[in-house]
Amino acid sequence: MRFSTLIMAALVVSISSFAFAELQNVEVGGNIRIRGNWYDFDRASDTSFIEQRTRLSVKADFTQDVSAFIELDYYNFWGEDFRSLYLTGADFRGSGGNDVDLYQGYIEAKDMWG
């Protein structure tokens, strides 16, 4: 429930922040990737889990030369919460929070100086 609320809030904020400009085009996209994994470690133990990555993106073209793009990312194992801290490489489990992260975002400006 918290995840869908965060996604909807981010979508409303991102679209409403662009509302004051005259938009030529707005594209909303995303994907949900669900992957099942099973590992057999020399018959000593079996490990299986299902992972899910959800991404939501919004691209807006203000003019022919100016556009903006933002993509949000959520990654989790089914049944537990897990997230790596990319800067330090540390892995955390069971933090209890549902973290939606900014995967990428940029503003593209073409032909700024003629």
C-alpha cells in the first residue's frame, strides 16, 4: 500500500511541476520484472527466492530543444526487504522501509548556443 501511494505521489508531483510550461509531448512508461532464482550448492542446501524490480518513468518535451526525464526504481525480494547501498557496497536486510529511489533523471538542452 505504501509503495503504490509513493508512486502515485511521485507521478502527481512530477507531472504537476511541468504543468506551468507548454508541453509538446509527455510519455509515461515503466516495467515490472519478476525473476525466480534457484541455486543448488552441491546438495548441501538449496536456495530459492523471487526478486522484483519496478521502474516508473516520465519524459516531457517542453520544446524541440528542451526535454526532461525522470525514472524511479524499486527493488525487493518477495518476503523480505533488501537494498544495496551503491556508494559503499554495503548490503542491508530487513530495514522495514519501502524505499523508492531515483534511478536516473536529467534535463536535455539542445542547441543552447545556436
